[in-house]
Amino acid sequence: MRLSKLLKLGGRSTWKTPASKITLIIFVIAVMTYIFSGVNLLSDFSIMSLFSGSISGMTFTLTLLTAIVSILDNGDMEKLYVYTEKNKDDKNNKDRYVFYNTFAPYAWISLLFCISSLLSLIGGVFNFQVFKLLKLYWVIVIFKYVDVALTALAIWSLFDLVIDTIISRMNKIKRNKKKKISSQ
């Protein structure tokens, strides 16, 4: 499977969450507030401040990926892979990409944090003097809003992923406990 397909699967899981809808609504309200009233809610906000948070988010995502790999042993992953390969052409099976769906959110969240890091770095280095000279302040404002929205979406998605990882671990412990009880 290609990285683009993995990111597409991860993106689908992110956009279905209530957190992404809330982030989008807040983003639209903030942009509309700026457009219609001229009030810039992020006027004193330094875009470079998101850089370290984005790098930390990428690091935490890697840590979570390590956790999910430890939750699923090789036998579990092989079963998921075999199931996926057997069912990937079945359009009616919503779980036909279950193996890839296991890893897709990690790739997607890493991409969000990577984009946010790059935007923060560009915003910190570029300083937007060209847009200030051309009196195109709206470009600077939109740039800040997009970076903040991406970071917020990545943070919400990372929180959802943490919860999913915890629940997966708890479910595995419960399954193992049931197997031990039934084998006695």
C-alpha cells in the first residue's frame, strides 16, 4: 500500500471525529470575524510558538505507534494482514482495510504535525515583510489561522488516538483474561 492511501485512510478517520468538526467551526468563526469586523483574534500570537508543540506532537505520535505495535503481537498483525488481503476487493466490507486502518491514523497525525511544524518554521523565518509592505495583512492572518487550526486538529486527533490506544490495550487484556479462564 502506498503512503498516499495510508494518509487517505487516516484522514477519513480524523474528519469523522467531533473534535475536527469543532476545530473547523472555530476556524470558520475566527476567519469570518476577521473578514467582517476586522478583528484579528491572533494579532499578538507568535506563530513560532507552535513549532516546539508540533515537534513534541510528532514525538508523542511515534511513542503511541510504538505502543500500538506492542499491543498487537506479530501473530495479531499477521491475522489482520491476511484478513485485509483476503477482503480488500470486497466493496461491501467496511473492514476490508483493517490492517492499514490500524496504522493510518498515526501517519495522518504525523503529517498534520509535520505541516504545522513547517508552517511555524516558515512563519518564524519569513516574517511576512512582503505582505506587510503590500498591505496584504489578510494573508498573514489566514496563515496564522490555518497553522493554529492544523495544530488544534492534530492535538484533538492525537487525543482521540491516545484514547483508542488505551481502549485497545484494555480490550486485549480482557481477551487474554477470557482465554485463560476458558482454557482452565
